Amino acid sequence: MAKVLETTGMVCPFPLVEAKEAIVDMATGEELIINFDCTQATESIPRWAATEGHEITEFEQVDDAKWRIIVKKGN
Amino acid sequence: MLQMIVFGIICGLMLGFVLQRGRFCVVGAYRDLILAKDVRMLLATFVVIAIQSIGVYALNGTGVIQFANDGFPWLGTIVGGFIFGVGMVLAGGCATGTWYRAGEGMIGSWVALFGYMLGAAMTKYGVWKVYGDQLLSYRTRDTYIHETLNVSPWVLVVLVTVLVSFLVLRELRKPKLPIFQMKPKKKGMAHLLFEKRWHPFITALLVGLIAIVAWPLSAMTGRMFGLGITAPSANILTFLITGEDVLIDWGTFLVLGIFLGAYIAAKGSGEFRWRLPDKKTLRNNAFGGVIMGFGASVAGGCTIGNGLVNSALFAWQGWIAIIFFLLGTWVATYFTIIRKQKQTVGSFKAA
């Protein structure tokens, strides 16, 4: 089961702040799909995932200044 | 006039481009220190200071540029620095950040930018001038740290450069995090300029070099300072209303260049789109912009003019401003983000 987090329209650092909140009650191995359009998050979300040990299963730019990233919760 | 336009725009274009591609954000750097316990971006700002200090004191030594010596307005720097720090969190970017995000199509940044120009113009020329002048009237005799210590500025240049190099090397030696990268769609130069992630230290190196060339380019047009954002921003608005063309200088074209450079960088990499935030964010952007304008005017500069330029000159103003920018940023980050996190997710830290 994947959970979708819509943060389009939110400015930094809120996409990351929301992602951190959203992932708290998820189970290990569950996926969080984050849609965002704040440029700085292209740097901060992958970095946070790597630091926290979450796996990124997909990361793509879907449109002009629109991205989708899928974070699989680690231990 | 032509020289002023060309030199200003060129410098601004380079800076706007580099800031957008490098995702260089001073408020982010200050904020991440408490939000993510990450010192990397703050260190990047010190890389800019170190590189620039070498360049500007070398240029000063050859007599190409001179530095002002009019004391340190300590009260204005403390009060203005703190208010600026709070303002830039609410505005969603520092002064320069606001200019380049406007170039990325962020409507919230357009609102913040207007507020910033207004706040700065009100403090420099308008109804807030009395408060600004009052705060700026408390001055110490010494302008520079090396002046007070009675040493050559090169002592401080070497000290800061050695310290920053040590911290950078230590950071680079840390085991590399496996950070996920998007599949490149572009090749060669296009990939490098319009797609690749730039390392923050590379971005900082480029910003430092641009900050150095800004000095002679600006001096050639009769403006003896490096990068500066606040006065030009206030002057653009005031010029538009009064038509006084003495308000137009190298700095005017610098800030317009930043906007254009960021637009080119964003457009070229498919990162330009008009983006509208929610009402609450817009309100914060407007209010944050105005107080940021007031703060920068009484502090004698923003996170660029004070945080990167005056600090590289080892002016007391630059370093004391950084301390109060940080404090303001942290207080505002606590009230707008951290406290809310603690309320909504009690177990946030435990997880």
C-alpha cells in the first residue's frame, strides 16, 4: 500500500517537513509518494532519505517544475 | 551608463544563474542548522567569505578598490539583523533568494519582493527613516575587527581560510551518502549547466569568485562596494515613483541581472513555472518581506551585503549581523515550524 503526499504549491522546507511527519506512522517497506514543486526539495528530500536510511524507488520530473519521488520506509 | 548596465547585468546574470542551479539559499543554510542539524550549507557560506576575503584584500592591496571606514553602527546591526532573520523565514527566502525565486516563477516571492522593496524604501527614504537613523546613530569608532585587534587584515584572512579549509576537508572526507539521482536526460554542457546537481562547495566557490569580480566591475562605474541587494531594491521602487535617476546605479542592474539569470537557469532546466502558494503563506511572504526590508536597512545589509561581503572585509558589522541573522532565523523557525511539529506529532523525535 502506498501513501500519497500532495505538497504541490508548498514552499520549502514544508514538503520535507510534511514528508517527515507522514512517514512516522508508516510501516517499514511501505512506500510514500511525494508530489512537490519546490525546487530546493529536489536536493533536500533525497538527502534526508539517504540520511534516515529510507530507499528511493523512483524519482522523476513529471512536468516543468513538478517532481514525484517515491520513498520506501527503511528500518 | 552603458558600462553600468553591462557590468551590472553580467554580474547579476552569473550570480542568479549560479544561485538557482546550486540551490544556494542562505535562509535554508541558517534554518537547517536547527531544523536538520546540518552544517554543510552554513559552511558553504563561509567558503564564500574565505574566498572573497582573499580576493578583495588582494585587490585592495593593489589599490583597485578601497573600503569605507565610518564606524560600526552596533545597535542597528543587532536590531536589524534579528528582524531580518525573522523576516526571511516568513518571506521564504533572504533578499537575494527572493529575487532569484521570483525568476523561478514563485508568486509568493514576487509578493515578498514587493514587501521588501517597500520596507527598505520606507526605512531609507520614508516614514520609517527617523527610526532607522536613530538606530544607526549609535556607532563605535572602529569599523573593522583587525582595526580593533591592531593587526593586518591578512592575519584574519589566513585564519579564516585555514579554518574553513580544514572544515571543508573534514566534510569531504566523511563517507559519501548514497543519494539517489534522477536519470540524466541531457548530455555534455547542457547536463552540466541545466541538469546536474551542483555540490554546495562548488556553488560557494563560484559565488565567491563572482563576489570578487563584483568589486572592480562596480568600482569602474563609480560605486565602491561589492554585491549588495538592499539599497538597489529600495532604489528601484523609489525611482519608479519619483523618477529620480540618481537612484539608478550598478546595483540596480545587478539585482535585475539576478532575476534574469535565475529565470534563464530555471527555464533552461525545465524548472520555471508560475506557482501560487496558499493564502497563509502569501500573508507571511508579504509581512516577512516588509520587515526584512526594514531589518536590512538598519543592519546595513542583507545576508549578502553583510553576511557575505562585510564579513569578508572583516567589518564588525558583517560578523555581528550574521550572529543576529542566525538568532532571528532560529526564533522564527521555532515558532513557524518546530513548535507545530511538536504539537502535531508528539513522537516525532522518537521515530
